[in-house]
Amino acid sequence: METKRFRKTMALLMALCIGSSMLGGCGNQSTAGTAENQKTEAESGKKTFVFGDTTFNPENEEADVNPHNTYAGWACIRYGIGETLFHYSDAMEIEPWLATGYENPDNLTWVITLRDDVSFSSGRKMDGEAVKECLEHLIEVHERAKGDLMIASITADGQTVTIKTQIPKPALLNYLSDPYGCIIDMQAGITDDGIVAGTGPYKVVSLVSGEKLELEKNENYWDGEPGFDEITVRTISDGDTLTMALQSGEIDAAYGMPYASYSLFQNDDYTFSSCATSRAFFAHMNFESPIIQDEAVRKAIAMGIDKEGFVNTLLDGNGYVAEGAYPDNFSFGGDAVQTESYDPDEAKKVLEDAGWIDSDGDGIREKDGQKLAIRWLTYPSRQELPLLAESVQATLKEIGIDVSINSTANHNSLRKDPTAWDVYASAMVTAPTGDPEYFFTTHCLDSSAVNNGHYHSDKLEELETEMAVTFDTEKRGELAVQMQQTLLDDHAFVFCSHLKMSMISKSDVTGLVAHPCDFYEITADLKPAE
């Protein structure tokens, strides 16, 4: 509670300071929302929008907007630059987007028909050849996409693309709807800055990695008139700075606002858009760490994390407790699996039975002369993660585990070094495409790109082999439950919470709407309120 009060107090004090400085004539003179900016906008006749985002930076593998570069596709699709062949409704049902439909002549063949009225921001018409060029480059340079899609060949004929896969890929359309599946104009090229030409409502003017992205309206856009002439996306990774920027009018909307600051914007001057997502905050166990190889330690950690306390106190209720990888509103999530409950007394017993005893009375257990100390690696750009680390540090100390926290922007380098950490806490949307296979293929298998803890399970590998060729949706859900349970029984991951995602905009803006998959933010519907 003290952490929560402190953050709220600091946010209020900063807001008061901003207000005083603006009244005293010390406001930022180069930002949107100021009198000077409004005057400039009125004189130019251009409608402008400034968006503050905590996540657009190399720390989150979003160094640019090239969807073929790590996870930069998230920026490409979020900021209205690129679009995919299919996308997701609010109910997470797959729908055509740049495509109009598809056929499956057999389990290895997908015939996709494209819209005939789409052009790239470069001016080139989007046809089958353009899509073929894009996807071929994607699987050439993007290891995760190559493994997900398992494409054997692509052929193009006018507005039709035929994809043949190496093995049956029931979730192919789901993977093509991943941000890396944004269709870009390969003939226009990818600049050294990671700028691409997509089919979205906005095109890139300039990009400074980790700082800002300048966009302008795509005059060739196929699906309505974009609402703004110019948009600036600013990277503001510090939550308190983001709070001040929205209050001062430096930005018009924000993604990633600290929960402690929400009360400052709950008035008629601002609009909230919120929804439940499958973004999970979870801990990876490092199976190359000798201390984590002890199953009793992994089980005690799982039993020693107070998920409800974290969600209700530190997150201020802006989330919900996780049982497994997926939330309750998924048929294969929530109550479908059995996980460890918060039980510090039982966790103590588990450790004592395994020989971990506090023999010197300092509150930390030892075994064979080794202290029960774990190194908890995480990162600050997801504001929930440092809060989770603080909560875990407190509750695990109660059962005799010493937790040292390393919350660093350098986590992507450190997580690849198995000697640098014992537990790594991160955040991801576990089912961004509505299909359960995504989480396992990215995080849990021998072939997974981000199996950070080098976890292996023969049972999990066998279940994935079956899921990979299963087209029946209900059966895929059943397999997902078994696969989650395997992870939980091995205590390979601890799923702590799912996110209630919110975006906040000034009341003179409309159309900034939170989506369950966390992909779509800046769209043609974003515009000044009438």
C-alpha cells in the first residue's frame, strides 16, 4: 500500500508543478496542445496528433517499423503503417482484411484472394506478386516467422496468392495475422532506418529509434479518409514523464500510463478506452541455473507469489489473476488448468523437506552451505514488471528466499546468458491471434525462439507435434489445456496476471480504441472529435 500511495502522491505533486510552471510561462513551447501549437495548426490547416507510448524502443525489440525485424511489426501495425491479410474482430474472430477470402484444396494448400483496390503508400498497387515478394523476404530473414509458417512455396496470379506449406499448418491464417505479417512493398525497399511502405492509413516521414516517429496521411489509403494529416509517436518510457506530458498537453493520448496516475485523468477532459487482453505477466525458470534445477525451489516460488495481492494492491485492480497462459474468457484458459495457490506455509514445508533450512537465523534458507538466493531479471518499460518484482521480493523473503532484482533495459542481452539470471519476468500477449499454439511455439519448445530458460519436456514436444497437424478448433483447445498443465506441473513458468489494457486520450480526440489483441491502435477512425 505504501508503494501505491507514494506513486499517487508523486503523480499529484508533479501535476501541480506542471500546472504552476505553465501558469508562470514556463511550459514547453514546442509541444502539441500549447497555445503556440494550436495557432500553428490553425494557420497550416493541418490536423495533428501526438501519441505517447512507453513501448516503442529497442528495449522491447521495436527499434523501427520494419515488420521483418524482430518484433518491430508491432509498431508497424499499431501505428497504422502496415496491415495484414487477415485481422481480428473485437471477439477475436479472424476476418479478411487485405484479403477477401481463402480456400483449402488440401491440408497443405491455401489459396488466398486479395482485395483489388489496395495500394501501398509508395503508390504501387498491392497484387499477388507484391504479397509473394513480401512473404518470401519475411521467411528468408525472420526466424520466428519461418518456423511458424513452414512455407514450402508461394505462387502469384493476379489478385490470388497460393501458399503451400511443408507440413499441415492449421493456424496459418492466424500466423499471417501476426504483426510480422504486415504486407509491405519490397520494391520500395527497407531503409537503413527501418522505414517501410505499407498499406495503412499513415506513412512514415522520419524515424529516430527510441525517440520518435513522424507520420503523415497516406493519400493512397483504400479504406476511408485518415482522420489526421500528421501524427507523431513519441517514446516516453518513464511512466511519470508520460503522466506529465498528457497533463501539460505535450501529447494528445497515451499508452502505458501508470495506474497510480489514472485518477488524474478521470474527468471530462479525457477519455479512457479499456479492454481485457491475454497479455500475461509471467516468470520463466532458468533450467540451466543449478538452484532452479531443484524442483522444490521452483514449486516454492510458485506457491510463494501472492498474485491476488499484486493485482489488487499494486495494479490497483487493473488486471486479473492468472492461472495459466490464457485468461478466463478463453475456452482453454483460466479454470481449465490447475496451478499452485499462494500458500507460504506449505511453501516453507516444501523447502524444508528438500533440505533448505535457515540454520543461521538470518531469515534466508541454506542447503549444503549455499544460500537460497535467486536473481530476478526484468525490465522497466512495462510498468507492471518492476511492481511484480517488488511484490515477489517481499513475499518470497517471508518463506526464506532472498531475491535480488535486476530491472534493466538491457534485459534482452542478459536473458540470452544463462549464467546471468535465475528467474526472468516478462510480458507478452499469449494468444494475439486467438489460437493457443502461438505461446508454446515461441516460448516452450526446443525450437522456440524465446525459450529463455532452455526448458525441455518430452510430453510437451509430443503434444505440440499433435497440435501442429490438428485443424479442429475444439481439439486444439483440449491440447492447449494439456500443454499448459505440463508447464504448470513442471513449474517451468509462473503466470502471475493478465492485463486490463487502457489508453487515455484528450476528450477532443475520438477513435483511439483498445483491442483485445493489443495490435490495432492508430487507425483511419482516429480523428478530432466533432
